[in-house]
Amino acid sequence: MSTAITQYVNATLEEKKSYVQMLAAAGDLLPSGLWANTKNPETGLMENRPSPGKVMLIVETGLMLGLHPMAALRGIDVIEGNPTLKPSLMSALIRQAGHTLRIEQTGTVEGGDISVTCTGIRSDDPEHPYVYTWTPADALRAGLLDSYEPDAGGVWRGKARSKSNNPKPWESYMPRLLRWRSLSDVASAGFEDVLMGMHYTAEEMGAVVNEREEVETVDADLEPTEDWAALVAEATTKDELLEVGKRADALGEYTDQIRTLVLTKVGKLGRDVVIEETIPEAEPVPEAEPEPATPTDADYEAQAAAEAEAGR
């Protein structure tokens, strides 16, 4: 066991918690499977961010397999709450344990005869190899391919399309996915002890995985239940906005885009309230009383004449 792994094993629970908190702060550098919806104390809405709990789960799972924490974070995915192994990590662990893996591809996709065979030979039982083969026919039976047939020119092509008619990985990277499936079958049949029962890949668990073994979390085919952007635009109070966000979150449709719209409008409504509360309505200014006119000489003469007349 490496020094780095030993240090983590010997750390206290508080030290481990501090360590995974720092790892969780890496944000976008962490795989999407390690993110979780967490309530924002200011808005009451759920926000997607790295989960320290999930990070610790992966680190501890990796420890069970003898992996450095960083190797575990890069090689283990969480699908529907279940840790899964990337095919490359699965292969590395089997070989590291002293066993032999052989993967052979024959034929081509275009020729209609592609076949991938994985052979696993245990070091403690070399006379009984585990051999599994995957072909497009197996992928068709498993529902991974929509079709596999020659076109008008006699060139065989596999078809796996999304609802929006975009090519899925089984259409674009068939040889690689055939290798992964045959490897997984061998791993589950002959090397459960090495993988501690973790012989499933993310792709086998139903996740969409690209050619780099990365789980793609965005499903462009899913249509939102409601027009959330319009509901956000129509909301006139913070409570209405929070209700829209909670409804979207309950349906699993509180995307980053909708979250941004909600938080932006919550902030705007908050600023409007502050302005209304801090700037009182201007009071009407009373009309000024006219200043008395300054007496003239004629005024004094008229007043004197009036007094003389009164004294007669």
C-alpha cells in the first residue's frame, strides 16, 4: 500500500472530512456523478454542487480496491447511487493483481463481421480461461443498437439514434463499446475477488458514456413537463418564483438554465423591494404665503389724510 493511501487510512474522521471537503471544492473538475442537489439557505431552492458525502464514498470505495483517492475519483462513477468502474480501471486492477487479459478484435463495422473477444486467465487457474465475445448482434438483442445492416452500397452501418435523431455512442464508437462489454463479462465471471463485486460499468447501468469513458448527464431528448422559463417570467413575487423552482426540482427538471433564471429574478425582485422600502414617497410641498408688499410714500400720505379726516 502506498504512503499516500496509508496516510489516508490512518487519518482521523475529522481529518478525512476536511480532506473530502477540499476535494469537493474542486467544483467542475470533479465528475458529474459526484454532484448532488443541495438546498441553498438563502433561497430554499436546491442547487447542484459537488457532494462531500459522495466524494468520501468514492474515496472509501477506492480504498477498498487499494486505489489512491485521486485514482478512485477518476475511475469510479456513481450511477443511481451505485459505484461503477470505468473499463480502463477494471482492466488495470485485474492485471495489477497478476492475472492476464487479452482482447482481440476481428473484422470491421463496415464489413459486417466485427467481433471482439476478451479472454481472462487467472494466475491461480491458468487452465480454465474465461472467454466472452460481443458482436453487433449481441448489442441488438440488448437494445443498444436500433439496427445493423448494409446500405445501398453494401457497407454495413450500425444505427443508434436519440429521439432528436442524434447518433448515440453505440453508433459512433461501436468497436470500443464492444470491447468494454466483453471485458465486463469476463470481469464478472472470473475476477469478482479482484473487483470486490464491482464488475459493472456506468454504460451497463444505463448511463450514456462517450468514447473517453465519461458519463454524459445531459439528455437532450427529455422534454420539460412545463415551460419553466415562461413560468419564471410570469412570477411576480419571490414566493411564486420559489414555488416554480420547487416544482421543477421535484420533477428533476431544475436545470442550470432554469436555476439561473429563478435566482436572477429573485435578486431583481429583492432589489425592487429594497428600493420601495428605503425611498419614501415625496410629500407635497406647501405653497409659500405671499410676502407683504413694502409701503410706498403714497401709502403713507393716504394713511395720514385718513387719520386727519377721522380727527375732525
